[in-house]
Amino acid sequence: MAAETNQLRQRIRVLTGVFCVLAVLPLIKLVSVQLGSGAELAARGESQRVRTVVLPAARGSILDRSGAEMAISLPRYRVVTNMKVLAGEGISTSADLERLAERIAPVMKLDRSELTQTLLNAEATDPWVRLAETVSIEDAERAVALLKKDEIENVLTLEDSSERVHPAGDSALRLLGTVSPEGPGKLAGIERAYDSELQGKPGKKVLELGPNDETILGGEHLLQEPAAGSSVQLTLDRSIQHETERMLAEGAAHAGAHKGIAIIGRPGSGEILAVASVERDPETSKMRLSSGPIAFSDSYQAGSVFKLVTVAAAVESGQVTPETVLQVPYRLQVADKLFSDHEAHPTEPMTVTEILAQSSNVGTIKVALGMGKQSLHDALTGFGFGSSTGSGHPAEASGIVPRVSDWTTPDLAASAIGTHQSATAIQIWAAYNVIANKGRYVSPRLVGSVIAADGSRTIPPAKPSRDVISASSAAQVSEMLQQVVRDGTGKQWSIPGYPIAAKTGTSRMAAETQLDKADGYAWSDGRYHYLAAFTGFLPAERPQVSITVILDDITPGLTGSTAAGPVFSDLAHLSIRELGIAPTNQADVSEDSTQQTDPSAASLAPSTAAPPTTTRDANGRVRAQPAARLISSSGSKKTEER
């Protein structure tokens, strides 16, 4: 009996303990909620009641050298809707959504069918549906007011946005690049290269939400103000850029070219004032602005313009002088390759100056054979070929200078006349500036400064300048280049009062599809296709502007002088006018004149020379009256540029 009583008591104690534990568990849970997870639950509730919104920063502008706007961001609204709020206003069926789109699309200048499709494709419970990314503030507010008249409120939410616009239209657009809501593309020019400076720092605000995730009126709280981005000021001149594009398009069309490139800039500073590129529309056959920044991205075997490097290196090494005479035949066999001048002629004595002025392939090759492979290769790389110029454009290519260890003797000959290596237009422009800068290489510059929101300026670092050849050698080569325009292949493009140092070039283009294993330049239409070039600077004795023109796939029979020369001449006159370049004090060059004018004296002394006399041809293109020319001592005019 006593044992049974003890067992009963023990069971009562166990049950009492169990009940006590069960009673305490809710208290433990309550304490846990209060002390442990209360903050977490509160945060979860808060997240369901508010939403953090990123406030975009105003993107900095892109300006030309004088401060004129080339790319700016205008304030816009992103228009979004909440499908649950729409349903609460009685707009839920397909017919309802179609009527809504029909009502607001014209006001916001949107395509009605696209807006309708956006609404129909949205989930019925989606709290955030983007109807448009960039609607003008006025149009977005008009749409809200219109629906309010229909007694439909709070169905459109207007969020801060912006739209990138270009006041000059498509001019220089391939150089600047474009910006989408997701940012600039990989090759979006200046927009891409300076994206971190332009984009600024976004801000934040908090929105209080209602039961249907709608924004409660007056429930906005600013957390952080957005900071505007910096502006980027280019070296480009918007007016010169526009005119360069127009003149290039006209000249390329007259030459029957497939593409065209023109660059204008200041040789002393490397500042680029205009970079234009055009292409022929395959549908209309008319010239249009190119689809990419081909002045930086496309490489060409530019032919005779490379002869500058061969001659400059030979003069620098002391191997030749401008007066050195070589016996120049019409053809020259180099190992298994036969090279020739453009026009047949008997073997004749030619000075190095005449070889360059008359663009003799054979004469230039003979100069190069005396130099050797390594010397010419070093000269090409020294003038900047085979590596980026450091212009700052993300699409810039390096061109191709094959390794000298792979060169054969025919490769040496081909390199001397510009048919073994390739280069971009910007590399060619920079290379000719070496002569204008007394033998010093100055990297091209597209960006002048970055201007912060507080007005402070930062000048982007540039590649350091370097000496390539001596000032004495550069002066001799400059004089030889002037002979090209006085009495050589470019003689018809001289401008009175403005001595020009330049070189023409005409080169065969590699076939798109090689059909002839022995001849990579034979096209499927049974003929050769040619590229024309004209590049140089003026006034030669005190260079103020340098110009490069390249025309791709010109009309058969045209040359660098007859195809690219007219564009060079037009751009030279444009530069003289827009930059206020005074004519030289030096009288028109005569047969006896060999003395160079001191650049500093020429730039400071008052000008007495008359401005150039110009006329217009039947196509309205500016033409200069012929200037006095120096007749070569041999009188040879047998060879033309290749």
C-alpha cells in the first residue's frame, strides 16, 4: 500500500513538472521574441512598408574646346505603374489596359502598341512595371493630370531619370559614343573612357508604401543627395568638326570612295580639332557618317605616306642628304619580287628630294636597301607605328608592324613604300607631326581637361613627348615635303602665302577574298582597288595645323593627289579661316629660295603677305590659284605616287 502511494506521488510530480515546463515555454518564446528576434521581425515589417530608391546623379556634359555642349543629360521622368493599384482602380482586363495605353501614349509621345504590350505582359501582382524610361517632365505630368480628370489617381509613379542628348546631332557621335540606361557600351568612345568621371555619385531616398505597395503621398524621405558628375572638355572644335564632316562627305562622294577619314589638329600640342569619318550607304549609295570611329579602329596599308619614315631615317643616319643622287630605273628586282614605279621611264639620276617629291617606289626602295631591315623597323616604331598613340579613345588599334626577325629582303622593300605594314589614320597624323615638331613625337590628345562640379580642372596625363630625329634632319625632311606640293605629286594643291609640307599616297587594297594565291591584291571583279591619302601641315616653316585625309576604295584612275587632294585643300582653307592663321612673311617660294624662316620670328612679326586667292569649281568646292613652284633640277615628272 505504501509502495503504491509512493508511485502515485511520483507520477503527480512528473506531471506537475511537465505542466510547469509547458507553462513556461510561451514565456520563454515571448522573451526570445522581445530580446532576440524582435529587431529582425521589425526589420521585416519595415521592409514590407518602405522601399529604398536610388536617385541617379546628373551625368556630366561633354564639351568642345570653347565650352559648346556636345553631349548633355536632360532631366526626365521614368514612368512606372503598379498592377495591383491599377486593379484597385478597376483597370485589370485586357480591354481596360488597352484603353489606358490609348489614353496616355499620345500625351507621353510613346508608341501605343508597345505600351499596350508592356501592360498586357505584366504580372497581375507586379508592383513595379516600367512604362517608359525617359519621358519629358512636362509630358509625364500631363499624363498624370489627364488621368486625374478621369478620376484615376496614383496609378502612375514618376521617378527621376535623365536622357543623353547631342545638341550637334550625329556630328562626332561615333567619337563621343552613346549611353543607354545601362550605361555606355564597351567601345562607346569618350562616354566609356571617362564614364567614372562623368557618372557622378547616386543618392538615395525612402518611400513609404501602402497595402498594395503603392507610394503613400508625402511618404518620401531623402537619405543622400546625388552628386553631379564631372564634365569632360575635349580638344575638338564643334564648328570645325561639322564642316570637316561635310567636306569629307562631299570629297569622298566625288572620288567614288567607299569610306573616308579626315583629321585636323594642332601639331605642337597634339590637340585634335576634328576627326571625321564617312562611309557609303549600301542601300542609297550616298555618303553618311560612319558607323564606328574608324579613324582610330581601322588600319590601312597607306602606301607612299610611309616614304616619309624611310627618307627621314636615312637622312638622320647620315646615309643620304636631300641632294644625294641615285640612279633610278623603272623596275627593280628584289629577290623574287619585282617592284616598279607607276609610270615607265628610263633609268635616270634623281636626288632624294626628287624621289620623295615624285614618289618613286624604286628610288625609295634603293634608299631603304642601304639602311637595312633593323634600321627601317626601328624608324617605323620610332615614328609611332605598331603601338597605340595614347589618344585616349578606347577603340584605338595599334596597327601592324611585323617583327623584324620575320622580314625578308622583299619585306624590307615593301616596308619602305608602305605595303608591308599597316597603320591607323591617327597614327599617320601623329607621325607627320614629328616633322612639324622639329623631330619630336607628341601624342594626340582628345581630352583637354576634366571639370569637376566645383569648377576645378584636372588635365588627363598624356604620353611623354620624345625625340625621334634631330631638328636638323626634320628641317631637311620638311623642305623635301614642301617640294611635293611645289613641284611634285601634290603641286596642284599649293596655297599662296601658306607653304605646305605634305605627302600623297596611293596604295593597292588587299582583296576581301583572295582568289589569286600569287597576288593578294587581285579582287574578284578582275581589277585592283586603291586607297588614296594626302597628309601634311602648314604653314611649313611655322606649323599651325596638320591634316590627314584617307579615302578607301576610290574610283579607278584616281590617285592620292586627285582623290584626297581636293579634300585636303578644302580642309586647309577651312583651318586657315577658322583658326585665323596668318600667311607667312616669306615671299612665294622661287627657284632660288632655300632659306627656312625662323618659326618664332614668323609668328611674331606683322604679316604683309596678301591672303590666298581662291575660286570655286563647278561643284562649289574651294580652289586656290596656283602658287609659284620650284622646278626640279632634272625636270623629271615620270613617276607618280603609289
